[in-house]
Amino acid sequence: MAIARSIGTLMFLLFLSTNVIADSSTSTTEFTFLGFRANQTDIQTESAATIQQTDGLLRLTNRNHNVTGTAFYRKPIRLRDRSDNKLCSFSTSFIFVIIPSSPGNGGFGFTFTLSPTPNRPGAESAQYLGLLNRSNNGHSTNHVFAVEFDTVQGFKDGDDRRGNHIGLDFNNLSSAVQEPVIYYDTDDRKEDFQLESGEPIQAHLDYDGATDTLNVTVYPTRLGFKPNKPLMLHRDLNLSEIVKDAMFVGFTSATGKGQSSSHYVMGWSFASSCGEGNPVSNWLNVSLLPRPPPPNVSGKKGYDAQVVALIASLSIVTLFLLALLFVFLMYKRQVEEGEALEDWEIDYPHRFSYKDLYLGTKKFKESEIIGSGGFGIVYRGKLPSSGDVAVKKINQNSLQGVREFVAEIESLGRLSHKNLVNLQGWCKHNKDLLLVYDYIPNGSLDSLLYTRNGIVLTWEVRFEIIKGVASGLLYLHEEWEQVVIHRDVKASNVLVDADLNAKLGDFGLARLYDRGTLTQTTKVVGTLGYMAPELTRNGKGSTASDVFAFGVLLLEIVCGRRPTNTENFFLADWVMDFHTNGGVLRAVDQKLGSSFNGREAKLALVVGLLCCHHKPTVRPTMRNVIRYLNGDEDVPEIDGNLGFSDSSRDDILRSNVVCNVSTDRASSSSTTFSFSTEVSSGSLGNGR
Ligand SMILES: *[C@@H]1O[C@H](CO)[C@@H](O)[C@H](O)[C@H]1NC(C)=O
Ligand SMILES: *[C@@H]1O[C@H](CO)[C@@H](O)[C@H](O)[C@H]1NC(C)=O
Ligand SMILES: *[C@@H]1O[C@H](CO)[C@@H](O)[C@H](O)[C@H]1NC(C)=O
Ligand SMILES: *[C@@H]1O[C@H](CO)[C@@H](O)[C@H](O)[C@H]1NC(C)=O
Ligand SMILES: *[C@@H]1O[C@H](CO)[C@@H](O)[C@H](O)[C@H]1NC(C)=O
Ligand SMILES: *[C@@H]1O[C@H](CO)[C@@H](O)[C@H](O)[C@H]1NC(C)=O
Ligand SMILES: *[C@@H]1O[C@H](CO)[C@@H](O)[C@H](O)[C@H]1NC(C)=O
Ligand SMILES: *[C@@H]1O[C@H](CO)[C@@H](O)[C@H](O)[C@H]1NC(C)=O
């Protein structure tokens, strides 16, 4: 009972829906779409089909593989006259464009279809063209008639293996009739052309219901007129066996697994009428239509399938490698967390990129060298960010502890005094440590004292330089948060700026070695002539050994003579001789003549001698030195027995100093030496 009733209801509904269709279809229909943007609601698109908002083109499929797309006029069309049951006539015209993913690899095509439904549920892609599927293909219950525009060899592996053809399909995608694509020119000559050429192609289908005749005409739109002779003229189609009273008209399309095209419809006109006379669909004036899609529309669609595949796989590989790298870096970072990688991120002093320094110094060119000493070679450089700089390159180092090293660099960067060369930044590259300093235009005191032809530093400048160096050393020894021992105070490490202010360079580097954060095959302990006697015995620098070197430097500035030479000349002894003979002012630089302040000169010489005392404990502190030089405190008497004995010199020259003499490149003279020594306690030395 219940079943019977449901079936009854179902029948009624079916009847009703058929009637609705029948009633809603009028005996004539006419429409014209010049592009589809304005008429979107009149078109039912499904699957890949869409009306493009940008240009109003109806796109049946894009070039994705294995897709279908259908677009039907939403209202049903009456195809059978209600009064005499004869078939109605129709005429339709449309302009389409097929753009293959690559030439000869397009697929599969599209159809103009008369369908009982405004969509094709269950239809398959590829050779089924979005129209039917493998299980319903050929069934008379399909009630579909289609004109197929096929760009792939036909559904049936028949004799015609050409892809470029037009066929008539009656419920069955094995076309009952098919023709290669040609048009007849004005002289009735056949002209063939490619459906998937990418250019607009116009099609006319004219069906005469009375004679059951279909004319199919296809030609490139650029031809500008409809050829007189149709490509197909087919009588006795028997459409009456297929079509229902009302049918939907529209397009189906599909791409294949390997072959794909994008299929576009630019414009479409349709007209149908039942009864007398044949309708003629409106002429589509191509200049009123949206512009055809560009042959290779945006992005990947333009590329060969293989190229796309290649790019895609390369991208995937690259992404994978990047991901690996990222994971590795994260892992490394985790492992090194204890090594204080976060300390590497300090930006004061600034961490420069090696590339900038490399390019800024013209690849560390020889001609850019402006100085050299025990700690490394100094290059002049020009950086986009900082302008002129001096880049000190300390090579042959191996970094011992990252955390300690960075801490040292950071503390060096915090050292700031007007008599110290400003450290701008640093860079670590392989085994090289690069320190970037302010560039000081006048160069080193060494070159000012000895190589400036004709130009003599005045007494006032010399005295200011002495006080400046003293002030810088005092800062290092006492005024900063930690005691910094310079260990290499000498004329070539004193730079003189444009205003003739002294700036001490190379400070703090000894700490890097002392703390073992930098190692060198040879250890730098100082420069011959400036080295305190005790250094040769224990190799340990102290503030007192810095004071000794300062004393030598002071005497050097006043006397204009190098501290020592390869013979037995020692500046301190030489001055001491004048001092004991009561004529210390005779030690003053001859080039000054008499233009110097005698009181100041004498003061300076005596302070210098005091600093050069062979006993570290007797030497004054830098604070005292400054007080003496400023006249705030009287200089203690220097007795004749300060111990400038030959034995202390012998220590320097003969004991445990293994001389690795290298010329000091900052000075043009070869009479001063920096030398590197292996100082090991109790070393036997190479006595000569
Ligand atoms: C398409 O849209 C335009 C503008 O809205 C309208 O004038 C025309 O009648 C529509 N065509 C169809 C076939 O609906
Ligand atoms: C094509 O797509 C359909 C679903 O849209 C899927 O079932 C079928 O397996 C696909 N065929 C190929 C060859 O990828
Ligand atoms: C479009 O792409 C095809 C194949 O990728 C290529 O052969 C053709 O030259 C391209 N056309 C234009 C206009 O770029
Ligand atoms: C084929 O299409 C019909 C009609 O839409 C549908 O009922 C059927 O399930 C489809 N078969 C397959 C295998 O998709
Ligand atoms: C479809 O058409 C082909 C060729 O006309 C025919 O061989 C085949 O049997 C038809 N299929 C069905 C299911 O009728
Ligand atoms: C089909 O083409 C022929 C030859 O050009 C023509 O005589 C006939 O009228 C056409 N039929 C229709 C329905 O347009
Ligand atoms: C239409 O049917 C008639 C008679 O059944 C037949 O002779 C003719 O070949 C059919 N036409 C087509 C195109 O199948
Ligand atoms: C197409 O439209 C343009 C612009 O409206 C017009 O100038 C031209 O004459 C038309 N061509 C045809 C063949 O109707």
C-alpha cells in the first residue's frame, strides 16, 4: 500500500515536472550573448566551467587535467511542436577559442549539446567530453544529441585517427558522422585549420526540423563572413527519436589525463521556432565581444606540461632542502645554545659582513695597507655604511670559546675615550678576525715623527700628544670597569687625528690572547725597545710594563729618536747619560731648535726616565704621570742609581726572546721591529 502510494506520488511529481518544463518553454526562443558577464544568471555552469569576471568570457575548462565543465542556457527550449508533434527548427552560432597546454597536446574538446537536463551529472572527462560516461554511453535513454569539436583522435579507434574533427553524436560518443575540420572558401576550395589554434573560431549549426537536416559550418572568425557551403549537410538525422519536447541547449567540455586545453566561448546566439520558416540566429559581431583570451594566459598555463612539471619538482626539491637547512640550523642552534650563539647577536660593536669589508678594502689589496704590527695588518677601507674606516685583519687565529671571544669583543666595543681609537665593529671570517676602527686621517705618530719631510711637530703638539696618550692609558688602566693592559704601546700605535689629538690604537687585543680566546702560533708580547725588562723573564704584561713602554714613547716624542736600533743604542740610557751630566735638555729633538718650552721638556724627560725604571714597582702609575705632567705634583728625584745597567738590556736582547723579527710596516724605516716570541717561563733561549 505504502509503496504503491509513494510510486503514485512519484509519478505525479514526474508528470508535474515535465509539465512545468513543457509549459515554461515557448514555441520560439531567441537569445544573444555578447560575452557572458551581463547574463550570468541565464547560464548554468558546472564543474570547471565558469564565467570569468574579468573579461566576461565563458570558460568551459581550464588546462587542469581530467576535468569536465558544462554550461547550459538555463531555460528549456521547445523542440517539438505541440500541435503537430513535428520537430522545431533552430539556428545557433558561437565563437570559441581552444588553447592547448602545449601544441599538439590539447584535449579533449567540447560539444554543443541538446540535453534533457541543464547539466550532465555523472559525465566523465577525457573522451566522454563531460557529456556521458562509460556506463551510459550509447544508451537511447540518454536523449542527448551533440555536435562535438574534438581535438583528440575520436572516441572509437576507427580509421580516422585525426584529432582535429567535428562529429555528430547520437546518445553515443562514437560519432555516427565525423568530418575533418575545413571550410570552403569562396571558390569552394577546402581550407583546413586547427580547432586548437588559439584563435577565435566561429561555428554555425542550422537545423531544419521539417527536413531533419543539419548544416554545420565552422571557420576562423578572422575570415569575416560565413562560407556559403557548409562543412556538413546532414539529412535524416532522426532527431525525433532523441529529442524530448523540451531540451536544454549548451556546451560540455573535458580535459584528459595527459592532454588538456582551456576551452572558451566568447559569444553565443540562438534562435528556434516551431512552424513556418527557419530561424536565423543573430550574427555575432566579433568586435562587440570580449577580447579573446591571450594565447598563453597568465602564469603556468603558458608553459609546457614538462616545463611545469620540472619547475614544480625543482621547487619541491628546493623547498625540501630549505626545510632541511632550517631544521639543521635550528638543531645547530640548540646544540650551540651553551656556546652562546645568542651572544653573536650583539650589535655593539657592530658586526660587519665580510663581503662589505672585503669589497671595502678592494679585496684586501696590498696598496690599501696603512699599517701593520704584532696583532695584524691594517687596511684602509671604505664602507657604504660608515665611510672611511681602518680594518685590522688578525689572521691565523683559531677561535677558542665563542662566548668568551664575543664577550671580549663586546667589552672592547664599550671602551670609549677621546684618546682611544674608536672600535666600530668586527667580523669573524674563517680564521680571520677583522676589527673595524675609525679611520684617522693623519696616520700614526711614527710616520709623523720620522717620515714627514720638512714638517716638524711643534713642541706644543708633542706635549699634547704625550698627555693624550697618558690620558688614554690611564683610562685603560684605572678608569674603565676592568684593568686593560695594552701590551703594545709604541709610536706606530698612536694615531693622530686632523686636530692633532693623539688616539691610542690596538688596545685590548692582548686580552684576547691572554684569555686564550685567540691563539697564535707565535705570541705577541711587544715591540723591541718598548719592552720592560721583566717581560723578558715572565712574559706577563702588567700596567707597569705599559708604563715602561709609555716612558720610552715619551722620550721618543721629545727626542725624535727611535727607542733602539740594531746596535747598542738605547734611548733611555742615552737620555739618562744627559740627565746625569746635568744637561738633559740636550736630548730634545734637534729639529725643534730652541723653540720648545724648557720647563715642560725637562719635566717630560724626567717623567719618561722615571717610567723606564727597570724595577716595575718604582715606576709611577699613569695617574701619577698625568699629575706630574700637569704640574699637580712634583716629580720625585731620580737618583743616579736607577739601574739602567747593561745587564737588563742583555736580558732583552739575549735571554729568552726568540726573535721572529718582522718589519713594522707602519713605518717606512726598517729600524724598528715588532717581533713575536714564544715566551715560555724559564725558556732556555737561543743565546748567541
Ligand atoms: C543579457 O544582458 C543584457 C544586459 O543586462 C540584456 O540586455 C540582454 O537581454 C541579456 N540577454 C539575454 C539573452 O538574457
Ligand atoms: C578523473 O577524475 C575523477 C573524479 O573527478 C576520478 O574519479 C578519476 O579517477 C580521474 N581519472 C584519472 C585518470 O585521474
Ligand atoms: C604559447 O605556448 C606555447 C607552448 O607553451 C608556445 O609554443 C607558444 O609559442 C606560446 N605562444 C605565445 C604567444 O607565447
Ligand atoms: C553515468 O551517468 C549516469 C547518468 O547521469 C549516472 O546515473 C551514473 O551513475 C553514471 N555512471 C558512472 C559510472 O559514473
Ligand atoms: C556507439 O556507437 C558505436 C559506433 O557507432 C557502436 O559501435 C556502439 O555499439 C555504440 N554503443 C552503444 C552502447 O550502442
Ligand atoms: C544548409 O546548406 C544548404 C547549402 O548551402 C542550404 O541550401 C540550406 O538551406 C541549408 N540549411 C539550413 C537549415 O540552413
Ligand atoms: C534515421 O532513421 C532512418 C530510418 O530508421 C534510417 O534509415 C537513417 O539511417 C537514420 N539516420 C541516421 C542518421 O541514423
Ligand atoms: C561590428 O560592430 C562594429 C562596432 O559597432 C561596427 O562598426 C561594424 O560595422 C560591425 N560589423 C558588422 C559586420 O556588423
